[in-house]
Amino acid sequence: MLAIPLHLQKQFEAYLKNQEIQDKFKGEYKKWLQYYLDFCRKYNFPSANQESLPHFIKKLQEKRQTKVQQDHAFNSIMLYYQFIKAKATSDKAVRVIHPLERHIPPGIPM
């Protein structure tokens, strides 16, 4: 199984911290993210697409993971999607558009 890329892992850990996830659960979130990313790579699913999650959960069912484990995996990956969305929003360059000065001919009321 491949490790989570270091840059992604660090960013995800920072996101977990900002979400006030208790330390005792952070390892669980990272574990499920690693399994999910590995699953997506192995079966050619886009990891950023939420339509991949049901396939992952189905695979967990096939591997006889408990309902509790499936729920933890689901919650972890939903948090990952929130992370992706937040990251995409913050990565967008802030573009300041300066309004053009409007030329109003003399004699026309504003």
C-alpha cells in the first residue's frame, strides 16, 4: 500500500487540527484516507470525486469490515472531500478588479 504523499498528509493533518479533531482519532482519519487513496489508485477511481466513495464502502463490505469501520471510513472520506473543497477555495488566486472610472458627460444627472 502506498503512503499518503507527504505534502498531502501535512495539509490534511493541519486541516484536522483546524477541525478540532481529537488527537486519538487523527490516526484513524489518516488510515482510512490512505486506504481510500490506495483503493482509488488500484481501481482507477478519481479520489476527489464523491461518486468513488460508494465503491470504496462496497469494497469494505466485501472485505467484511464491520458497520462501525465502514462508518468511520465514510466519515473520514467525507472530511477529506471537505478538505479538498476548502483547499481549492483557498488556492484560488484572489483577483481584485478595479472598477473603471465612469465618464459621465456634463449635464447628465447621476
